Amino acid sequence: MASQGDEAEQRQAVIKCESVYKIFGNNAQSLLQNAQGKIDAKDALAAGCIVGVNNVSFEVSEGELLVIMGLSGSGKSTLLRCISRLTDATGGKIFVDGQDLLTMNSKQLMEVRRDKMGMVFQNFGLLPHKTVLENIAFPLQVKGINTKDSIERAMNMAELVGLSGRENYFPRELSGGQQQRVGIARSLAVEPDIWFLDEPFSALDPLIRKEMQDEFLRLQSVLNKTILFVTHDFDEALRLADRIAIMKEGVIEQLDTPANIVLDPATEYVRKFTQEVPREKVLKIEDVMDPYDSTEEMSDIKVSKNAIIEVVAEQILSQDKAVGVVDDNDNIVGSLHSSHVINVLFGNRSQEQQG
Amino acid sequence: MPSYLKSSKAIQFGVLFIAFFLLNALIGPSESNYLWRLPPLLKDIPFLINDLVRGLMFEWMPIDVYDPSIDEYEQKPLFREITRAISSSFSFVINAVREFILGGSKTIVAFSSWDFIKENPWAVWPALPWTVVVGWAMVLGYKLQGRNLAFLTGVAGLYIAAFGQWSPSMQTLSFILIAAPVSVFLGLALGVFAYKSKAVEAFLNPLLNVAQTMPHYSYLVPIIVLFGVGDHAAALVTILFATPSMVRLVLLGLKNVPTDVVDAGRMSGCNDFQMLFRVLIPTAKRDVLIGVNQVVMQCLSMTVIAAFIGAQGLGSNLLIALNSLRIGTGLEIGICIVLIAVVFDKMSLAWANKQTDYFADLSFTKRYRHFLIMAAILVGGIVMAMIGSIIFEEDFNYFYIVPHNKGLTTAPFWQAGVDWVWDTFFYTLKSFNEWLITGVLVPMRDAYLAMPVVATFLLVMGTAYILAGLRSALIVGGFLLFIAFSEYWDRALITMYMATFAVVVSGIIGITLGAACAQNTFASKAVLLFCDFLQTFPSFIYLIPVIMLFGITDTSVLIASLAFASVPATRFTVEGLRSVPPVLQDAGSMCGVSRLQRLISIEIPIAFPHIMLGVNQTVNFALMMVIIGAFIGTIDLGQLILKAISEPQGTGIGITLGVCVAFIGLAVDQIIRTWANKRKLALGLN
């Protein structure tokens, strides 16, 4: 756990937010000037303002997938729109690759969007008058790439997202899942470094959603982009995220890895989300293993530290002795006893229910 | 106000009517009593407008203009120079298009001089044989949509040529080909400005409101004063009339572009230009194209009215035919206009739905196939015209240009039909006519004229207050006040009585018909299709068959208004009833309602606001038709507007009268629209 955090710090921060505020209302500026740190919701209401994003700071490092999770009205989409500058933040600083995004003029902003950013929208945002190919090629053509090259590139993208054979369909002729594949292909067409996804799968049916999440993980394993992913679905966040930022009323309640959030929720609000989560499906062996004690007598079988508990639980529970945990190079890095597994899975839960 | 008055609309209306009739009974006609008629305080408005226009045209901002014929600089007013420049450029373009099809030498003159033409008899642009024009149009139709549209175009072309309407049709076409694109362009530009700037929108909105409800006629006089008479003036009137609906639809379309699409455009890195032309306008394409379609339809509906100020073509021929009661000819010309309208309609829609194929790797001949075919048609047509000159040596060359009124005609047949109708049903029609006039119309008109002005205000503003609230009541009062202070209150009452009659009857017809058809999916579709078809007819066309039956009387106007105004009432009723959510129908069924109960207690209450919007349009259509009816002799505002065309003070009078009519329409619109929106909100629709 700690090692992962260190790793992230060593890599360069691609996106960096410092005390970002977004306040709606006429008195936004005066409210902001009087504020020290977090703005109180009551003060805002008294000033006739609504605070969308309240003193948010975080960093996203290269290749990291940060999920911003929150219920509707929590300010998660507003935050994303501030970082993509679809709306202008009221205060604070946002850096993309070290460049101050908020001081850019519209021309610089346009260049950044053309080269560095891609975005996927909840309701797809496809151009209804263009075919699949034309939609995917659109950001390229906007940049001034000629029709032949852009269409060729769009063909490749369509293949990448599994839309081969439907290149000449219009958006209205596609299912929701297929439309979002077009949206994904379009957002990736310019090969951006930074990928924004604003509730990309929320408008889809549960089964399709699962399929698209798998597809998304597959793409990310190939492309390794820096990603900001907004969702209101906690399970989705757990499945996809390297780190999760949980938002409530414009404030980040907790920002941590999925395992840490599940095992150690920072606030009561976060705890409510984690209660119903099936831990065996979320936690990896390394999240719950004990340090390796060479004196201890070990079982014959070994499990990978990256394995999800659910997958190997039966194996571990069948052993009387502790099971060795190995890393990718087959070195033993920890041990796990079946009683510990049971405790992790069911122990806390009964306590919570009593409390 | 006591609370029970607020609670029940029925009681409110009851009180209102009692007060209204009391006022009617108490106040008798009297010249000096302001409760009876308001003094014409605003009677100077027409003159003010006239002075303003005259000042602009002859005095304002004199500039030095070089006159080559006397080789000196002359002082000329700037505004006049501008309007002259606009006039001459429009004339030039219209003539160029016209002569490209029909031949002539005016375009060549524009680049040289009349002397040059006289000295060089060869310097005449030859007409294209009609076969070539029709052939090209068919290729265009084929390229845009396919065989069906090509066939339709061919039939239309053949009809026009065969019935000897070729030159007038092409004359009409030439000014539509100028007026429609200019209107579309202006509409797009203004719509985009209004979308970008709230201030522009707030400025344009009332102007558009008035422009859309002003009767066609009232545009004519100011245009004559500013731009003179002729095809260019006709094109300008048409543009003035056709642009507002385009602006409206462009604005509506742009506002309806989903935010996700706008954001996607921005995140793709569009600059303002790319945003507008590659994201916003294409996404709003549906509404923009409905706008284009409307523009074309408005242009065609103006063909007849534009003939009043000198547009050549089908319109002026139709006018002459109707004036001399040659109904058969009128009918044939009317069909020409409708055919052109239908072809334009289909072509613009097909053009909109075309898509590009990126994978076609075509050879030269395939890629330029259509151009090659068009070239072949040109050669073939010319050869045919030459052969024709041999065959028809003594006669007209029918393969080149079919001369006006020298083609086939079915006019005698229709004339005989009309005669037969008159012979057979003369007494029936006459007695119906007389009964309608003496039994219904005259008493109704007298009742309207016997209303004291306060009573009218009370009734209208009271209704507005009860249905739509205080704000609407005040707005409506403002509209009425303008009319009451003008000299035209009595005329306006006559217009109102005719419109009321038309609205009541066509409302009943339309709602009944609509409600009946809405019970059945097939019937609904059929009736909506039929409404579409009827709405492609320019309003003047409706006058032809009724004149056939009832001659030139108020009855004709009213019946034409009924036919014209029933269409929106029917359409909105069907749409409203069909769009009642199925879950409500099911809920009703499970409560055990009968078919009739369902209609009365579920469907009609839910659909009522939408139906009322239909009635709103019916009011506008009826007003428009009643005013057009002045052409065949009604005595209301319309007739005054028509008279104003030939008067020296016409500009001011025409505009004032037009505004009066527009205000009547806007007052009704204000009440119904506000009420319908409130009601829809209350029902949780939208």
C-alpha cells in the first residue's frame, strides 16, 4: 500500500488541482475572497450562492486512473468540467503538465484540447448528422488533418473499440453501448495523454455496463492513459480505479486506493458506501496479508499477492496452515491464515451491524 | 377580491359576461361618449410614418454622387442611393437567372448598352429548350433521392410545359431562386446572432412577432415606396415575409442542441467557426431544414401577392384569371404553383438527407456521370428543338418553348363544370348564400359593431386575466388600445367578426374531425398526411374552388378561410390526442372506462392545451385568409390595406393597418399561449 503511494509521488503529476472552487451565483467572487479554506454551505446560501466544488486539491500522476465518485449534486461532474475548462473555476489553480490551465486564452486552450485531452460524455454527445467514421474523425478534421488520413485513422479506432462493419452507420442506428463506443473512439482519436470520462456508462443497461467496463479496462491496459473518471456507481469505482476520490457537497471526503477505502473509511458518509460492498470481490490478497515470518510453518500452496480474495478464498480456507503470498517474481512477500481471511471477510461486518 | 371568485373560473366568467352585457345595454352609440368609441388620438401615425419615409428617401444625409451622363457630381440622399443599389442588383440577378432559362438580352445590356444590342442582332442569349430544363431538374431529382423524385419532377415539368405555363412558371421560379436563398441566408445569420447574444434576441423577438402576424398586403406599400415596382420589389417583399420563420426555427434548433454535443465540440478543440458550421448548425439541421422548407413555401405563397407590385409569372396570371372569372385557367395555374411547391419541398428534404460515401473508388465517368448526362440532355434537347423547328414549321415550336397559353388546356371543361354547377344548384347555392349572409353574418356583424369600446376591453382583458393572468391582460389591453386609438376600430371589429366566425366553425370542424381520426392509427396517419398536403397550398389557391361555387361574396371568403383554418385545428387535435401517454390509457382501461369516457375524461383534458395551440394557429390562419379575402371584396381592414397600395399616403396607412391586424393576432396568441403553457406545466407535460 505504502509502496504504491510512493511510486505515484515519484512519477510526475499530470493533473494538479490546488484549492479549486466553483461557486454558482452573483456574489461568488466576494464569497470566495472572504473564505478561508472550506466555504460553509450556510454562508453560501446566505449570500445567494451554491457551492459546486469546495476547496478541492489533488494530483493525478501519469498513467493513473483516478475515479471521482459521488451521488448526484455532489459536484463531481462540475469538478471534471472545471478541469476540462468547460466551465471556468471560480478560484484556485489547475495545472495540466505543469501549465496553468486557468490563465490560458481560448486559443491556447483550444490547442491543449486538440492535442492533449479527450473526453467521453454521459449522453454520448455524438453529432447526429455524421456517421460513425465521421464522428470519430471529427477531432482530427477539426485539427486540419485531411479527409483521407483522418478517415483512415478513424477506421483503426473503430476497429480498436470493436465497431468494425458499422463504420457507415449513423448514431441513431446504434444501440447505447455502441454509441458510447463511438464516443470512446472519438475521444481517443487524437491520441490524447489525458482522458476524461464523465459518467460514460451511466446511461447504459447493467449488462452492457459490465461489458463496457471490461472493454474500458482492456483499452486502458493497452493505452495507459492518465484518466479522470466520474461515476455515481461505487461498484464501478471499485472495479476500475487506481485511486478513488469520494465527493459530498463539493468536498472530497476521502481520496485513497479502493482497498484502503473499503478497509478504512475516513468518514461516516464513506462508511455507508462500503457497508454493502462484498469485500472478497474488491480486496486483493496483498491488502489483507500478514508480514512474512520465516519461522512459521507454511502450507504447500502459494497465492499471488495480486489475486482477488474471492478467487483464491476456497484454496486458502482448505488449508490448516498459513498460505504463502508471492509477488510477480515468485518471491514470498507475506503469509495468510484461513482464520484471518474469515475475519477480514465477515468479522467487521457483524460488529458494524451491532453498532 | 372574495376568495370564491378566485377559486372558480366558471363563476369568474359568469361575472365577466354579466358585466359585459350590462355595459352593452347601458352604453348606446354616441359620438361624444368615450365609453362608446375612443377618440382617434393616433390617427396621425400614418402621416408620421410617411414623413419619416419621405425624409429618409429624399432629404436625409445627402452625398455627392458622380453622374456620368452629365459628367458632374450631384447631391443625392444616401438612403435612396442605397435602396436604388439594392433594387438594381436584385433586378440584375433575377434577370440573369430568368434569361438563362428563357433567353433575352437584358443581362447583356447590363454589361454593354442598348445601342450595342441594336447594332449586333446576334447578341441575344438563347432560351434553353424546356426539355433541357426539365431533364436537368430530373437528373437533380435523381441525384438527390432517386427514381421517384425524378419521376415526380418530370411529371411536374411536363404538366407545366404541356399546359402552356412554361414562361410564367420560369419567371416565378427565377425570383424564388433568388428570394429563397437570400431569406435562408438572412434567417441563418439573424438566428445565429440571436443565439449568440441575448440582447439581439430580445430585440428581434417582438419584431418577429409582428412580422409573422402582419398580413402579406401591408408589406407591399412601404416596399413600393422604397424600392419601386417590379420583380426586384416582389423578391424583397417575399424575403421580408419569409425570413422571420427561418430566424425562429434556426434559433429554436440551435437552442435545442444537446449540451453534451456542444461540450464534445469544445473538447474536440473547435474554434468558433468550426463550432458553428460543423457542430451547431448541422446538429440543428432538422429545424434549419424545416426553416428552409417554410421559406420555400412562403415564397410560393407570396407569388400571387407579389404580383400586386409587379412580379411577373404565375401569380399575376392567376390574379388576372380570377379577376376575369376564368376559373378553369385559374385552376390550371394553381396546380402549377402547387406542383412547383411539392417538387421544391421534396428536393430540399432529399438534399438534407444525403450522405457521403468515403469508400467509393469511382472511375471518371461514374464520378461525373450526372454532369455527362446533363450535357447529353443539353445536346439532345437542342437537336430536338431543331427537329421541332422543321416539324412545326408553320406552328409554334413545341420542342423549344411552349408559348404562354398555347398548350393543352382543360379550362373549357372546368368552365363547363362551373356553369353546370351554377345552372343546377343556382337556387340552392343562392339561398344558402343568402341565408348565411342575412341569417348569420349580418346579425353577427351588427352585434360586433354595437359593442361599446369599454365592453370589448372588459371582455377581452377579463378573459385574458382569468385564463392567463394579470400580465397577459395588460399586454392584450395594450394591443387593443393601439387599435382603439387609431381610426380603424370599426373596421377592426368587422375583421374580428369574420375571423371569429371562421375560427369557431373551423375549430369545431377541425377538433371533431381530429378527434374522430385520432381513434384509429391508420386514420391518424392519413389525416396528418392530408394536412401536410393541404399546407403546401399557397393560401390564394383556396380561393379558386370557392369562387367557382359561391362567386365573389363574403361567403366565398369565409368558406376559403374555413378550409384553410381547419387544417391546423385538425392537425393539433390528432397530434395532441395521439400523444397522450399510453400508461394513462392503460390506467383508464383498468378502471373500466368505456371508449367515450376515456376520450372525454382522459384524452381530451390531457391533450387540451395542445389542441388550443392548434386553435391559436387557426386564428392566425383565419385572419390571414380574411385579409386576403379583401381581394374578392370584403369590407374590412384588408380592403383598406388593398386600397392603400394605390394611394399617395399608402405607406403609413398600410403599415398602421398591418400593425392593427398583427395586434389582433398577437392578442389572441398571448392569451392562448400563456394559458396553454401554464396548463401544460400544471399537467406535468413537456
